[in-house]
Amino acid sequence: MADTLFLGATAAAVVATLWYIFQAYITSSPLDNLPGPPSPSFFLGNVIEVTDRNSWKRWKELVEAYGPVSRLQGMFGTRLLHISDPKSMYSVLIKDVELFPKQNAPSDEMHMLLGPGLLTTEGAQNRKQRKLMNPVFSVAHLRNMTHIFYGIAHKLQKAMDARVGKDGGVMDVNGWMARTTLEMLGQAGLGYSFDNFMDDSTDSYGESLKMFFPVLSTITPVALSIPSLSYIFPDRLLKRLLSLFPQAEVRRMVAISDTMERRSMEIISEKKHALLKGDDALVHQIGEGKDIMSLLLKANMVASDAEKHTDEELVAQMSTFILGGMDTTSNALSRILHLLAQHPAVQDKLRAEIAEACEGEDLAYDELVKLPYLEAVCRETLRLYAPVQFINRSAAKDTTLPLLKPIRTLDGSAMTEVPVPRGTMVLLHLTGCNTNKDLWGDDAEEWKPERWLGKVPPAVDDARVPGVYSNLMTFSGGGRACIGFKFSQLEMKVVLAVLLSAFKFETTEKPITWNASAVLYPTTGEESTKPEMILKLTKVA
């Protein structure tokens, strides 16, 4: 009898597993009528081609070939919905946001690796965290932080100056941008210094932060399986199991996460100890007590129990803040400098604007952010080359998404709204919306900073693009938009103001290739996997 029950249970488990794996192949979906590319892999679908290092090209091809809405195939035949239509994005991120959480499963790879921070929490917990953190990202607070950014930028300029000879020199500009943004985030965000710019080493925390996304991008199939596994295993146990995984990069990913968690707890403990000594002790620390973590801990001390951050949340916020701001800002800066090197007339015009405004002095926050051509260069780069290509959401129940313009389906009919079955992963293509020719015109794929010196096209205003920044989706939109987008803009403008006053940037014979990952990054040619961008620097007389 026992053997019969065991065999029956085993058979049921096998049938359930096979049904879970193959059900998408043998069932129909309303999404099947949408246009989309063929699947190159039975089990992996289009996943690899839209996540590998050349996927930014594939995303562009998707829009050109199939329009603002298309269907992709995920793992095991699941349907993925690709969207770059601004009206649909408005519905997902603002109007019907409760229907589109980031994840329906108990957890995912980011929650397991980082913990319950702004990037990974949902609903009331996420709103509680944002409420406590919003004041430290305000313009009023950024005004008080500007001198810290300038101090780091001038250290950077001196370090680069020492490596540039009389006739100029070549260097990995992307490496310097990464070091600079990490140090700015460290001092202004954590009250912690990662780098003195005198040598080429950073501590274990800094190294782990730098390698987080590059390593994560190498284990995509494993990462995509974590939501399903989270129904069976809690995060801690799942992380422990992955530390024993045969693939070395998976074990390395877990080790990076563990290092970040351990060092975060150490820094938080130091901050709490300084807080107990009073404000005088904080003023003498890095960040002068104005750093985000010090202010967050202060706010936590007076918040009600229901609004307090737990230690687990504080740890998650530290890593989330640094990771969310480091590669995005540093690679955006690299992209701007690359474009300026390719367009010397634009570089000269921008340098002249900065020189006239600065007159040898650092500009105050309000003066810096109002420089029109600097703003135009930054906006246009972030429009055309958003560091993050897409974000994803998951439909919590059957619903529909409205469209700005009707699309033609496979059966030839016109569709004005897209049916979205429960559980569908929706991929919001940020750059696709930013470069929509119906909104921006036929030159939407061209880099033209001057387009921002006048009014944006009426179609852009009429579309109600839900982004928080300049009618763009670069920093997402709605209640989960990037909380630090003004922080990032200030970093970029301070660095550009200081470096362009000191150096002229030019391309070299070494090719610069841009690659997709969680964040777009440059390499020397298509064969290299090392983040790097070699430019020639000449001192400005």
C-alpha cells in the first residue's frame, strides 16, 4: 500500500512538473495574434538574443520590424509582451499600477541578492520606504551636497592631469568615471570613502559593487528560474543552495552578495555608533553627517514603529542605492564623453558655455543646473542612449492595455488595446519610447542636443509619456520611478563642468563598442568583455 502511494505521488509530481514546463507549448494565448520574431530556441525562446551583449541592437530591430507592441517567447514557451507605446506604459506605471507588480512570485533574483530595498519591495512596504527616503533626494538637500561632488571631481581632475603629458595621453575614461561615481555615491550616500584616486585599488565592498551586474549578466538562465524556485525555498535557503551550484559564476554571484551584506552591516553599525555621540561626531565624518545613510538613520530614530526601516531594509537600501546609481551614471558620463569626442564642435560649444559661466570658480547648484547647452547635451544623450534598456512588470490578473495608435495583428485586424493574460511578463522598452518617430520625428535616432533648445514636438506633449524626466522614460515613471534621478544629473553636470574645463577629449584608433547588460557599457572592440573606453586627453590651455 505504501509503495503504491509513493509511486502515485511520484507520478503526480512528474505530471505536474511536465505540465508546468510544457503547458505554454500546448495552450493558446490572446498574445498569439500579435506580431513578433521567430523563436530560435525551443526551451529558451528569444531570451538569449534579447539579453546578450548585442541585445540593444535586437531591441531596436524589434521596434523597427514589429512596431511598439510585439510578442516574444520566453523560457519553456511562455509569452512575453514587448511594449514601447507611451499610453500602455502610462497604464502599467501609473493608472493601473496595482495590476502590474514587478513580480508575482514570492521573490526573484534581485530580492534574494539585495534584500528588501526600493528596487525589490512592493505595495505598502515600498511606499513606506520611499516616504522616509524622499527628503534626502530633494533639491534643497542636493544644494547642500554640491560641494562634496565638486571636491571629488577636482580630485579626479588632478589624478587624470598627472597622467596626461604635455602633448596629451590616452586612458581608460570609463574606468575613471566608474571610480568617480562610486566615490560620489559613497561619500554623499553612505558617508564612506571607497577611493583616494592615488592608487588603483578599492576595498572589497567597492569591488563587489563593481562586479555585481557584470557577473549577474552571465547567469541569466539561473536568475530567471529563481522566481519559480521561490515558491519552494525561502531566500536564505535558496541563496545557500546556489552557493553550492556547479557553475562557478553562480557561486561568485552569491559571494558578491554576501560581501555586500556583511560590509553594509559594518558601515551601518559605525553610523549608529556615531549618531549616539551626537551631531558633532557626524560632522567630522566623511559626508559631514549630510550623507543619505546618516539622514536615513536619523529619520529612523524618530519614525513610528510602523514606518521604521528594519536593519535588513537598511542593508538592502545601501546596496540598492549604490548599484542603482553607479553603473548607470558612470556609463552615461562615458557615453557623453564618447559622443563629445566624436563631435568636437559640440564639445567646443559646451566648453565655451561652461567657461563663460564658471569664470574659474565652481558654480552653485542653481546656476549649474540651468546651463542650457549642458542640459541639452545631457538630455539628448539620456534620450537616445538610456543606460537601462527596459524594465519589466508582471500582470497580476487578466487585463488590457490601451494603445496610442492601433496596431495591425497577424490576422490583419486593427487592435486598439492589447489583452494581457494573468502572469504575463511585460517588458517596457524605455529607449523604444524615447526614440518613437511618431513622437520625436524622423530624426529620432539622431543625436541632436539642439533639439532641446526649443520646444519639444507637440506630439510628445500630447502623448503623456509617464517618465519623471523631460518627457523621457530613461528614469522610468510613476511611484516606482528612479528616486535618485536628480542626484544622478548633478553628478554628471559637476563632472562634466570640471573635466571639460581642463581637458579636450578625442577618439583614438582603438574601437569603442557599446554592449548590453543590466546597464549598457563600453568595451574596446567586440571581442573584449572588459568594461573600458580609451580616449585621448589633451590639457586645455
